Amino acid sequence: MTTIAPAKIKEFTAATLEKIAYDSVKSIPTREPNDRVRLGYNMWIFLKERKGTLAQALKNSGSRILVSDEDAIATITQELKKSGVEI
């Protein structure tokens, strides 16, 4: 057993694509926190590569969301627009 504290996590700045992607999904309810992390990662890939659609990125994530896909897409789109990202 170790007595050393874990390393601190350095947050991305608000203007980075990673922060924008993960913040866009933070209000979507999921079964487990890891589902939200997977969804955020897929949104980051979608924003970075601009391949496919937002609906495809949502499906590809495999995240178990607790709202309809349409509601999740609307929420993500709204959050991205707040951050200044156009889809």
C-alpha cells in the first residue's frame, strides 16, 4: 500500500478542442461516468477530423445514454454553439 498522493490532473484550457468536446457532453445523463468519457472522446474525434455526422459520432461511442439520441444531439449542438463551434 502506498502513502504517496496521486498525481494532480492538469485541466485543458477552455479554448482547446478537447475541453470543448468534453464540456459539450457533461450534462448528458449516462449509466456510468465512463460512458460520458467515451462520448466526450468521440465528440473530440468528430470535431478534430470532421468526418461523418454528429449522430454517427454518438452511435460510434457506444455510450449508454439515458435520454433519446435526438435530445442528446440537440444538447451537444447547443453546447458547441455556446463554445463558438459550428457543426
